[in-house]
Amino acid sequence: CYHAVADNFRSRSAFLSAICFAIAFDIRMQIIFIPLGIGVWWLFQKASIRHAIIFGLAFLVSIALTQGLFDLLYYGNPLASTLEYLRYNSDATHIGSYPQGPWYMYAGTLALFVLGIPVFLLYPGVIYSYKISAHTRMLLLSLIFFFLFHSLYSNKQERFILPALPLFVMLGLHGIREAMIALKQPKWLRNFAAFSLIWFLVLNTLGLILLT
């Protein structure tokens, strides 16, 4: 994502972003919905079609040279791991043996990850981020793709949503900051933001001490 939103964005940026996402895909396949959002965004922007093609090709080649090459040498099929993963996770029996939940469950999971109260700033901030720039709209689309898939998929393990957490927090903080400026920083909002920060730092520090 860092390379995808580079200030001096060029073909090299799309190439580096694709390589990083390919490595992430090798670690966790569902991450593909984030680069998918970026690729789709570029594909529908007239000035970025070339970048979308470079991004897509570099992504596929990088996967072929990492996971694909390993699978070819070890299993004799470059798609062996991918196909087996899809087969296992589309089997109703296997899915049913894991935690289930309603489609809106991960909205609460994100609130839990940020210790409750700050989510009342982050959710409006994420929504407002659509108005900030093309970069934030692109990342928001990626976040929606990722979030939507996991919300519709019945296997609901909390860890599944973790890859979206950095995007959620960054877009939320950026969005709420810009919203506060647009609203001329009303005192009640400044006070609530300060309270949320203190709440998060105190609880997070106590949790850190306890877990350490």
C-alpha cells in the first residue's frame, strides 16, 4: 500500500507494490482482496491503466516464482497449494467446524481491536476518507472488498480480519482529522478525541504490562 500511494508514483511503484502483495498472498491467500481493490481502481482510471497492467502481471509472475515454483517442484503442480486451500475452505463440513457468526460480526471485532470507544471516531473517519483524495478512495475500495468477503463468508475467526486493521486505523485517523478541520474543530469533538486517545493509551498500556 505504501508503494501504491507513493507521492512520486510511477511504474516502478506499481511493480514494487505488486511484489510486496505477492509475498503477502503467499502468507495469507485472502489478502488478495486488497490488491484486487487497488488493481480495479487503477484499471478504471484512464491515466492508470498501464499501471494496472504492470501491477497485475508483476503480481502473477511474483506468485509464480514463489508459491508456484515451490508447488511445482514439491507437488508437480504450480497451483497445488492454492487449489487445496480453496477445496478445504469451500467444504461445508470443514467450514462448520469453525466459529460462525452473522455478517456484521467483524464490525464489532474491529471495535474490540481498538478497545471500544475510539471506534466512534474511526468509523466516521473511514467514511469521510472517501472525500480526501484518490489515494484514500482507492484504499477504501480495497478495505471494502476485503471486509465484504469476510463478512459474507460464514467462517468467522477474529484473526481473519487482522490484515484490514492497519488500513482501517490509518483511513479512520486521516479521515477524522480532515473532518475535524472541515468542521472547524468543534470543542465537543476535540474533547471526545482527547478522551478517546487517553482511553486507548491507558487500557493498551495496562494490557501490555499484563501480557508482558
